[in-house]
Amino acid sequence: MTDRAAYPAPLRVAITGGTSGLGLALAQQWQARGAQVAFVARNAVRVGRVAEQLPGSHGIVGDVADKEQIHRIALQITGGLGGLDVLINNASSLGPLPLRLLADTDCEDLEAALATNLLGPFRLTKALLGALASSAREGRGAVVLNISSDAAINPYATWGAYGASKAALHHLSRIWAEELQGEGVRVLSLDPGDMDTPMHAAALPDADPATLKRPADAARELADAIAAALPAHPGTAPAQRLAEGAAR
């Protein structure tokens, strides 16, 4: 675990999809590291419950797939944290369930997956770029982590809506990483691996949870990669090259 004393001030971390699975594990991991945490999720009851579990965290009720909510969410993040050092775009949609062939996928279902998995991260990152660039100029560093998938790289049958949206997000991340170098903002696209999460269970209900990675382990690995990308933590290999996708 990264020594929290290594940071000049508590990191300010925002996580979308933060009330279950990997998002919840990331919120728990960063708070354990001494960070100030804001998390976003759609369900108000779950947001309240997690906020109680993580005293001092900032729970934000919002849907990143809804264009009209993005600026409100961004303002609540920066207002609650007093700025932003790390943004983790974790909220994801599998698309229509049960999973189906692209030819059997309704256009509206593909649009919904793109809204959550691609447009949501794009809009929220864009809305928060000013805060992130300011953090970088202050020497704190700034990192955007987009949770990708091996389905972004490999063409799995029946995973069309999810895979296509994650492939677009992965490439968007690579382009933004190039474009934002001069601003000091690092953009990563990393694969946490197959995890025992509600989302994985919804996609593959017959999978044996014992064969899957624990979300807490994935969260620790991702937090280490982010820490390695920050100025106070010159890392081994560049974090954005560690892995190039996330488990289905």
C-alpha cells in the first residue's frame, strides 16, 4: 500500500459507479490510503448507505449517462473535494441482458451502452479537465483512469454493445493521453481482470466466484497504478502500458 505520508496533501479522488463492485472497492481503498473521496451512483439509498460506511466521503446521486446531469455532478465533485486530483470513470453498462448477438440488439440498447460507457466518461472528464489541469499545475499531479475491458480488445460474440463501447473508450483514452501530456494530466485505460462483482454475475450467472478476482485486490492494483503515475510516486513502468483492457 502506498504510504499516505508521501502525498503533500490528501489526494482528492472521484469515482463513478461507486456503490458496488469495483467502484465500492476503489472508494474503500482510497479512503484507507487517506484520500478525500467523492463517489457517484444513481441509487440514492445506496449512495446514503455507502456514505455512512465511509465517514467523511462525499456521496453524489447522479447518472453519468444523462448529459443534463454532468455539470451538476462535476460541480458537486469539485465543491465537495475542493478540487480534483484523480478521476476514475468506473460506471459501466453491459448493454441488453441477457447478452445477445449484435443483429438482435436494438439500436436504443446500443445507444444506452454508449451513453454510459463512452459519452459519460467523455463528458465528465471534459467538465473536470480544468480542475485536473489546475491540480497538475500545483504539482499535485492529475490522473484520469478509465476502466476498460478485454472485451475492448477481443471480439466476444454476444458482447457487442459492451465491447464496442469499451473499445471506443479505450482508444479515446489513448488519444487523450497524447493530447493532455502538455497539461500534466495523465490518462490511463486499465484492465482490472475478471472480478466477482454483481455486474459479472449478471453477465455470466453460471461462473464460479471462486475463480474470479476479488474487487478489493483489483482496487489495490489500480490504486497502485494511479499512484505510480503521480509526480510524488515515480513508478516502474508507465502505468498506461501495464494492461490494455478490463475483464468482461
